[in-house]
Amino acid sequence: MTRKPLLASALALAITFVVLPDAVAATAPAPVTAQDIAGLVQTHTGYPVKVSIYGSGLNNPRGLKFGPDGGLYVAEGGLGGTHQTTSMQCTQVPDVGPYSGSSTGGRISRIDHHGNRVTITDQFPSSQTSAESGGLVSGVADVAFIGDAVRVGTFNGVARVGANGSITWIANLSVYQMHHPVQNPNPGDFEPDGTWYSMVARHGKLFALEPNHGELVRIKLDGKIKRLVDVSATQGHIVPDALAYREHFFIGNLNTFPIVQGSSKVLKLTGHGQLWPAADHLTTVVGLAFDRRGRLYVLENTTGDGNMGPTPGTGDVVRIERSGARETIVTGLVLPTAMTFGPDGALYISNVGFGYPAGMGQVLKVDLEGWRHGA
């Protein structure tokens, strides 16, 4: 298969994600396809590993989880919208606003093992930044399950999604942050509603991580919210956006732009509420996951020296052993945003998560079953 070039110019701003893309070079003979993008991905395991497109046609895919029914549920930022805000309506972060959006369009999709996608709901809000900053789309950020019900984390709240796609809001995170400021917010990069990104379900409760203010909170199903740790208090503005749980919570950070290779890390939250280093010398961490053997996998959005902002084709997955030894096992990802392990032991990655036209997002399946045979 001939690989078509993928180009992007990046606008370096200290917010969660900003990229101004040209998805295809002007001289490209034909549009880039999902197979072209997946074809950039390479594995480095020492034995053959199959990489396939598990689902496509997604609109800015973000967090993803397998449900009790075996389906893969994907949070999607959506399509943005045309309704524009003013500084009188909400705070406009310099160079990023004016924002525009729609009250609907943020979507959750279910993908079966045949790759068939169905819409669970598309009734969540979707917004985007100014055209000058790339028109970056935000919407549904992550999904989690308590029992058979899917819970959705958006940029300012948590909602329960019914079997018929109905939405019931159970917690208002915007109001919480308004009344519970963190210790060290960054005045030059401050979103009043936050940019809630990752969510984990544990023992009938939800745990959500917010990068812009820098905090991890616990959310009960009655809507009560409690901060577990103020990341900004000890770490400053490091943009913590990746969350995983294995005996403790583990938090990975994106860091600010321009990108500095090796400037991101993973922190472990102790039972006493302290953050201890778990891994360092990482870059633009956007996802964490543990495999069945307790090994930590880290998803990096962009790697390489000289990248001022998110750069397609440079994302990767790093495996970290319990001993601390590490190995890059997947490269060539295009602006990935999240990952999860499936019940089959395969790794599922949200690829083309932002910066490209709606519908180009995909979920890649990396079949790691070979790890069971001597890895």
C-alpha cells in the first residue's frame, strides 16, 4: 500500500490541545484514507503483532471503555458548531476564543467486534476554539461503567446515559470548580469550567481528572464531589490528563507547549494523598493502562525534538516493566488521545483524536496476544 504524506502545522499555545492541521499535502493525488493513517503505525515487539482498524468514521474520538455487553464505547468530541460566544457570556482565553459550538453533536458510539458503529447518543454539547487556533473540537471526553449504565464525563459535568440514549446530569463540575479553586491555577491558561479529560469507575464511584486547573476528584452518584488531590499544589501547571488505577491511582501529564522532549511523567497517588514519582522522561502523556501482568503502558501524543506542538505520525506507546525497564512498542500514531485494554488482551487506541476533519477518527486494535508466548 502506498502511504500518502500527512502534514500538519502546529500552533504552540499553553492549553490542553492546540494544532492547526493540513491533513493532506496540497500535491497529494488523493485524499488520505483510514487505511493510509493506520498504515503509518509500526510495532516493535520482536515478533509479529497485528494492527487493524477496529472502528472508523469517528468525530474527534477521546476516552474509550469496553462495556458489560462486550461493546467498545467511545467518547467523541463531536462536530463543534457555529453558535459563537462573546466575552460577556464567558471568559475568552487569549488567542483561543471566541469559542463556537452547539448544544448537541457531542457523541458516544458503540463499536462491535465486527467494526459496526452505532450512535448511543449525540445529544451532548460540542464546542470548538477559534479558527485562528485551529478550530479544535471539545465535547464528550470519557466514558465509564457502573453496573450496566454508562457514565459520561464532559468538560463540565458527569451524566448518566440511559439505554434509550437519554441523558441525566448527576454532577456539575463547573460549579464545583467555581467554588473550590485549586492552590496554583495558571492565570495565562485558565478555563473557568475546566477541561475534564479522564474518568475511572471504582466501587460504585467515579473519579475524574482535570488538566487545566490540575486536580483529581471523586464523584458519587448522588452528585457529591470531593477533591482527592490538588495536583497544582505540589506540581504546578503540568496539565495532568491521563488516569489509571491499579492498587493506586496513577496520573500522567501532558505538560505545556512548546513541547519539551522528556518533560512529562507519571505520578502515583498514595493512600495518604501524596504524589510520588512512578516514571519520568516521557513526552505529552495522554493515556495510561495496565495489562494483565501489571505492566504500565503509556500513550504519548507527540514525540521527537523540535515539535512545537502536536505532530501527526509521532505518537507512540511505551511499556514500563515493574522493574522500571521500558520499551517503545508502537510508533507512528496520528494524534492519539486515549487507550484501553480489551477483555481479549489487545490494546485499543483512539487515533486521529483531534485536528482533522470530523469522521476521520478511528480506533486501532493492537493484538498483543503474542506477549503470552515468551514476552
